[in-house]
Amino acid sequence: MTDSVRIERIEAILVDVPTIRPHVLSVATLKAQTMVIVRLYCADGIIGLGEATTIGGLAYGEESPEGIKLAIDTYLAPQIIGMDANRPAKAMAAAQAVAVGNRFAKSALEMALFDALGIRRGLPLSELLGGRLRDHLPVLWTLASGDTKTDIAEAEAMVAARRHKTFKLKIGKRPLKDDVDHVAAIKRALGDDVSIRVDVNQAWDEPTAKRGIAMLADAGCDLVEQPIALNNRAGMARLRASATIAIMADEALHGPTDAYAFASEGAADVLAVKISQAGGLRAARAMGEIADAAGVALYGGTMLEGPVGTAAAAHLFSTFPSLAFGTEQFGPLLLTEELLAEPLSYCDFGMAVPEGPGLGIALDDATLTRFRRDGPNRTVR
Ligand code: MUC
Ligand code: MG
């Protein structure tokens, strides 16, 4: 039996950082990203870090950064302060008892609990989650400037720098033919060594998706992500049955129950696993196990997290036996500012999984202070 270590205090900090260019999705255009950074202070002096982000405030999902902070400050933190920091599952059960939803808020807290535990035990998060199988993860880049020529130039620079060789294009905002022309032009310019995928972010109805997927296959696209509404799982199964390229579910996946439904109903070829959308690291790991058991391919998704959430995701995905479609852990590269004392390492078309205990990262406190919403710099939003 280990000694208990009291959880003393929990901070949830809103941090607004500009993006390097506008990031255009069918549901929102991001010019800045808001991170909710959690610091969980333990009685032994260890501070665990967690993070949750959303995309476009409330435009993408049910939680906003402000709502996440409110849920933590008002409901979740008071439940777990005073509990044993060596018992993450017990602490999260207490949080669960007072909040039925709020997956993103819970995920940020659970991340901080696991970071603290890993630091205390001298173990990387990946080992706490079952054990890493790889130290390097393939990472794609999203081309979403809104302009075909700019996207091609951006992709060429990424390939030349050996940073990325798989690209995801955000479509669904424009008429179908314009979107397909955009995808075809980028595929033609980049050639066969590069994989092109698209993310529709639910913008199409089923008949448009059926036509669009066939046209995209002809244009050389390899995968279509969440083409239709998140609640139309039967439609996803029909599209998958008629498609010649991979169909991936993203927004539809809110944890293990959804992963099970998709796997058992054959409603997707690939599941995008996102820690916060799943409700936390343990739930995301369960999704991976369900997909593996069902023979469904996996992809390591992002909510465009900054470096804290991205490091956590990298630890988790490093434990997946198979990650057939790679990952998209590029969130920190979309930000103008470096929030870590030592940046995450991107090379050879991917990223290195951090090696130190816990998340294996430390925040740069001066940058955090500059960009926190309640600090001196309030001009970003
Ligand atoms: C999404 O839906 O996949 C992930 C990468 C990106 O560019 O946007 C996000 C959201
Ligand atoms: Mg997506």
C-alpha cells in the first residue's frame, strides 16, 4: 500500500495563442486557439499538467473553453481536492458522480492526475498506460488556408523539410465540384509519394457524400473523414459499403460506447481517437482496444491541442499496437508561440514521443503568463 498524497489545489487557466495562419474548417475559421491548461498541485510538491481545447469555441462540439474552466472550477475540482493523488481512477469516479457529461473538462483533470502520478513514480505516461511500443509517431499536416495555391506551397515546403508527407484537406464549405477540383489540384501537384485525405466535418448530406466520395477517389484521395452528420451512423455504414476509399469517423465518437457501435455495425473503416472527445486517456485507450478487437483501423486524432494535450496523445498512441492511418499531432505547430520550456521534437515526418516521467514536458511559465486570458496580454481574442 503506497502512502496517500493529498490533492491540494487545481487551477484551470485559459490561454489564447494566435495561429500561424487562419485555419479554415467547414464549421469555423480559427485565428487563435484557446487552451484550458490545468495545474494540479499535490501535497508532495508535484504539479500535474492537463489540457483541453475545443475548435472554434462552441462551433465544433458541446463544450467551450470557458465552459470547461467553469466545470472544473465550480464542480469537478471541489469534488477531488483532498483526495489521494495516487488514485486517479477514484478521483475521476468522484468527478463523474457530479457531472454526467463534460468529457473535455474531465479529460484535462485526468491528464493532470496521470502526469503527477508518472512524475512521482518516475515513469513516462506511456508506461502507466500499458507500455509504449514506439518512440516516433507519423504526423500529418492539415492544409486549411482556404486557397489552393497557398496550400500547395505550404505542402511542398513541409515535404522538403521532411516534416510531413501526408496531408488532410478541410472541405465541405464550398460546392462539391469546387472542393473536388481543389483536392485534385493538390494531389496532382504533390504526386504519388504523398497521401491526401479530406475532412468534411459533417458538412454533407448522404447523397452528396455518396457522389463526393466517388469523385474524391477518382482524384486520388485516400480517405474521407466524417462526411455526414455525427448521429447518422447508418448512413456512414451505407457510405462505407459503397466506397472504394477509407471512411473515417471522428465527431461521432464520444468514447468506448460509440467505438463499439461503429465497430459492431461496420460503420467506418477507421476510428479517429481523440483523448478529450473520448472523455479522457482511459476512455481513449478503451476505444483503441475495441477497434483492435474488431479489426477496425486506428488514427490518432487531435482537437488542435497545444503541447500539453499533444504530448499526452503521443504517449497514448505510442501504446497502440497498430496505428494504420498515423496521427495528426501537429497542434503546437499551428501556434505562433512555444509554450514549453523545451519544444516537442518534430522530425522525419513525425514526432518523438517525450521520454521523461509523466508527460515528459515542462511549461515555459513566462510565455504562459503572457498569453493567459486573465494576464496582461488580453489582445488575442
Ligand atoms: C478535426 O475534425 O479533425 C484536427 C485536425 C484539424 O486540422 O482539425 C481538427 C479537427
Ligand atoms: Mg475530423
